[in-house]
Amino acid sequence: FEEMARRSAQVLREFPNFPLAHWVAGLSLEQQKRYPEAIAEFETCLQLSPQDGRCTVAVGHAYAKAGRRADAIRVAEQYRTRPGSQYAAPYS
């Protein structure tokens, strides 16, 4: 995951407004349990691409991993009720 973080940082230096680079950076940080930094990357991804489900789900997951239950629930509910979302309950 360190290599993934390094490469995403390279891309972000050249293309700071590329949402998916922030998403990849967030994924690598989350795997390293660097939750506050991961959340910041996912939130930036959402700011740059508000309707991107990957960023929405990722920030909700990172909130949950960081112990921010209320934020995780809020994001999940927003995603679930988003028009056109393909929400699937994790346990049916």
C-alpha cells in the first residue's frame, strides 16, 4: 500500500483536481489505518466529484473504521436514498 500511496501522490502533484487519484490515495491510507488522512482524501474526492459512488461509499467506510458511527450512518443513508443509486444492503 505504500507504493500505491507513493504513486497516487505523484499523480496528485501533477493533477491535484483528479478525483480518482484522491480516492486511490484514500484507499491506501485507509489500509495503513491512517483514517483521518484517508477521510480527508475521500472528502476531497467527493468535493471534486459529488455524485461518484466510489467516493461516497469510501468515505462512509472510513468514517466507520475511524469510529465515527454517526457520520458513517449519515453517508450510508444519503447514498441509499440518492436517485439512481444501486444500494444493496450488506446483510439481507
